[in-house]
Amino acid sequence: MKRITCWVLKIAVVVSALFLVLRVVSVFLTENEARYTADKPYSLSVENSNSLGYRIGVSLIRPILEARIDQYIKDQGLEDYFKSLTLKLPPKVSFSFNDVQEGQGSSVVCGQMVTAMVVQSSASDHEKIGTLSQTELADRVKNSVLHLNFQLGTHEVPALNQGMIGMRADGSRVVTLNNGGDALSYYVNLTSIDSSEPSASALERFMVFDKVRTDYDYKEPITVSRCGDKVSVVYNVRDASGNVLYENLKAKFTVGARQVPIALDLAAVDLQSDSMRSVIVPPELLAGLSMDADFDNSTIKILELWMDSDPEENT
């Protein structure tokens, strides 16, 4: 009887130890899954599964496959080629959003004054706001009286400056920061758009065209100027026939802060460092673009801009 009891205790200890090991392995896999694709010019698509055995198998086989692929790339002399391709990729967006209610009227753009209610939630909350129904959301925020008035591009949470673009009055949206771990979500209800400019009519005729810069060397990763970012640009102003009026002017500013003429401010939103941008600017948005007395503000102008490669030279 004592021998049986001893064996039972040993089995219990072994089983407990096994469960502990599996738990540690599970946590390790969860925290380290992202590292396999770090600094790789490719990614291996693996079907998601909650099975611990499946995930252990993937963790064992995946490094072997990646080692073979890495060796093939090296043997074929493709390392520099893939590195150049990687540098040509734009940076990943640091947030995602999901519209809860569309709203009405014109869409908000970077630099406009807005009044909004913002509710922050952690992704680990039991009531994660991104998964709540409209009724549950209303119940959660009904007692909130916090309505913020700010200029889009100046909010302390950078993702909200860019993530609120396109919202309409009385609309609501959930903006989630894609920073891994316990990511934050923000429920935003746009109460009103408080700026009359730019008008919806002017924005419809504000046309943006991008092309790849022939002088960009791709030695550094591509950057993108988002609403609220500090940016340095070089720009030209042309008339409707393409004749140069002003050339190689420089400006350093915060996108959306209206520190420069509104046409230049709007044109800098989502500008990539490897792009040359041409913008057709309607007369309503020409204010401040020139202080010359003979500058014609009654006809459209063409604004060309690109990121400055020597921003320290800006004055």
C-alpha cells in the first residue's frame, strides 16, 4: 500500500512538473513568436493555432526553414538586393481603426479644430471597447463629460492625430495602437468640426499626385510625414501653365499646426521621403503662399514638394 501511495505521489509530482514546463514553454512561445520575422526580407505564413503541440512544432521547424532560405539568399548573392527592397517599403502604420458610427457632413482633415470625446481603454480590459456593441459603448461613456477641443495635429497621442482623419461630425471610431503587448484603444466620438476652412468644396479641387523621386538613393528606410509630425520640405510654386513662380523654397513645420500656408500644410500629410508630390491648389487655399503684390490669387497654382535631405540647413 505504501509503495502504491509512493508511486501515486511520484506520478503527481511528474505531472505537475510537466504542466509547469508546458506553461513556461507556452509563455515563451507567445512572447517570442514575433522575433522570427525580425530583420528578414521575407516572412513565412503560418496558420494560427492554440494547440501547444502545433506551436512547438512550428517553433522547431520554422528556424530550420529560415536557415535554408537565408543560406540560399546568401549563396545567390541576393542579400543586397533584398535589403534594397526592404528599404523601399514604407513604415508600418502604428495604429488601426474601426468605425462604429459614420457620422454626417464633411470629413475632418489634419489641422482643423475639433471637439471630441476620447475614452482610453487597455486591450486587456474585460470590456475591451473594440468588441463592445453600440449599446454597451453608450452605457460605458454615458456618464463621461470630458469633451476635448483641440487642433488635429497637436494631440498628445500621435495616433489620434492621424487616426481621426476622415471622421464626420457625430461619428465614432475606435483607434487601436499596434505596439504589441497590452495595446491601448481609444474610443473617439467626434462632437463637432469647429473650423470652417478648408471648405469641402475647396478640398474636392485640392488634387494630389505622387511620383517616385529619381534622385532618392534608398540608403535609409523610407519615412512618412503623418499629421502631427515635424517635417522639413523643399517646394516649388508654378502657375497653371507650369511656369515656375518660386523655386527651391524650404520650410520646417509641424504638420497640422498651421505654421505654414494651409496649402503646404495639407500637402505634407502622408508625404513619403522617396516621393515627389504635385498638388493642384484651388484659389481658396492660396492664402499665405506668396506675399508678392503681383501674385495672382484668383487662379489655380501647382505646388511641388518633397522632403528635404538637409533639414539642418533650413532657417
